[in-house]
Amino acid sequence: MPHIDDGEMVFQQISLFIGDGFVLSFHAGDHDVFAAVRERVHAAHGRIAHAESDYLGYCLADVVVDVGFAVMVAYNDQLETLENQIFEDRTDNLIGVIHAMRRRLIGMRKILLSQNELFVRWVGIEHPLIHDDNRPYFRDVQDHAKRVVDLADGYYDATGSLLATHLSLASARLNDVMRVLTLIATIFMPLSFLVGVYGMNFDTKSPWNMPELSFQYGYPVLLGAMLLLVIGMLFYFRRKRWI
């Protein structure tokens, strides 16, 4: 039986024996599994007060299966929290959390499948202690067990989708960062070229030297040309919808 203990999913071994006029159950741990059934027996109210031992066994088995539904509800809440963190909060580093949840769901699915197979055999068994009028109850608990397995499968697939979405969004954010860095580098490349060219100091008396070095307004003209170049590039990028 899976159940949530201090926020973590744990599995508890439940042993159940049905005999002629008695039902014996035992399990390890402090978790009181069958408290609700015991209260119904003590109250001597309803069918459970006068039914055969196989009906009481059904009631105990139904409690075990219903606990699986409660665990699935807890996992649904965790999936919703992860979804909000991925799409709204844009939280990073959730890969480990999602993988841990997928591993727990795999382990739970294996146990739930074994549990469901047990109930399938229980429904089909021919035994004098299993009365025909109680078989619909056994089929009902087996159907509930199958639904819990289906929920575990669905949540496992959902975690896979969340993982793929998280990786896609992380890749998209990385692409945005790389695009910004590429634009910055592209803008500064011609500026670096101009600065490098006009940063070369040669003898101004040589006829082969750059005539701009003797120009009185060479520095502000060069700065103005660099500014116009940046503005032109930004306008071009905007027109191409790159920014």
C-alpha cells in the first residue's frame, strides 16, 4: 500500500488472511490503516455488522486501494506546482525534481500493477469462502485498483511532457541569451575595426600616413560615424525582426 509520510511516498506491506468466520490482517509501522473499518465494525452498523468474512476482507482491501487514490491526488498537486514553476515562475534546475518524481511513479506503478493482478485473481477464484453475492464488491475494488494504475500511467506521461517542456523552455531562454550576445558582438565588430584602424600610430610626416590624423575634427567625426553605424545596424535588426 502506498501512502504519503512527511511529504514522501512510502510503501507498506499489508498481509490479509480470510478464514471461516474470521479475518486476520497485520502490517508493520505505526500507520493505522484500518481505523475507519474498525469503527464501522464496533458500531455494528450496516452490512458489515452481519456479513461474511469475505465481505470484511473486501472492506479492508477497498481501504488499501482508496489510499492509492489519495496518493494520486497528492501527486496531482505536485504536478500542478511544477507546471506553475515551469510556465509562470520560469524556475530553472527542475530536471532533478521531475526525474525523481518519474522514478517514484515507476516504482508505484510496478506495485500497483501487482496489486491489480492480485485483485483480478481474487475476483476469478472459486472458493467456498468467496460468496457469489459478494463478488460484485470484489469486482468493484478491482476496478478501483485498475483506475489507480491508469492514474499512475497518466501522471508518468505528464511528467515526461513537463520534462520535455522544461527542456524546450530552457533551450529557448538560452537561444534568447545567445541572440542578444550575438547582436552585441555584431554591433561592436565594426566599431572595433574602426578603433583598431585609427589606433595605429605612424609618422604623420609620411605621405602614406592617414590624412585623418591631421584633421582638426577627426575625433568627433569618427565618434559620430560610429554612432550612426550603431543606429543603422539597430534599425536594420529591428526591420528584420531580429530584436
